[in-house]
Amino acid sequence: MTKKPDKQVGALPYRKHGQGIEILLVSSRETRRWIIPKGWPMKGKKDWNAAAIEAFEEAGVEGKVGKKSIGTYRYDKRKKSGALVPTEVIVYPLDVKLILGDWPEKNERRRKWLPASEAAELVNEEGLKAIIEATLV
């Protein structure tokens, strides 16, 4: 029997820019690849609220978070032991209203605003790519 994947919550930070939408990506701490802010569910917090907290901690943004998921994607999370654990991320939209100059993980990550089409090209996970591409319509 296959084990159910671990669950994480993530935020897809976006803003309207000209005629389109820009997506904010952050770099992962270890591999430096481009991802969205995400983390483990938080005790006593709704998943969408936890996703907004992750966006603040990892990307230094605040805004209006959607309470309805816009999709899920899977990836293999590398544990400190080196083991890969199948993980499913539930993604919530975050309409960014405030971009902070200082935030908790500023010295550990980079952040980059990109047109949605370019953001989709930069992420590795196919499911996340599909979620970003769906924001184009």
C-alpha cells in the first residue's frame, strides 16, 4: 500500500501589472531553484492563513489570501536525512498589497516578480507550472 503524501500549504503571490499578472517566486534554501512560498500546516490556523504566513516569512509580502485552493501539486521533499518524501502542496492565491523591504528569511532566499508565463517556465514541478499557467486565463 502506498503511503499518503505529506501535506504542505503554499501561496501563489500575484499582482496585476499592466495588462497581465505577475507572479512572485522565491528561491529554495538548499537548491536555489524557483518555487512558491510554502510550508507545513500550522496548528490552530486555517490552511489558507498558514499559506499567507509562509508568504510573509519567505517572500516578505502581505495581501488578501483566497480561502479556496486554486490547485495542488506534488513534489519530492528532501529531508535533512537525504530521504525524499512525496509531498502534496495545496495552493492558495495571494493578491499582494504590501511588499516589505525586510522579512524573516530575507538573507536565506531571493525573490523575483515575473510575468506569469515566465514564472511558469522557471518552476520545475509540472503541477505548479500548470497552476501558474491557469492564472493567465
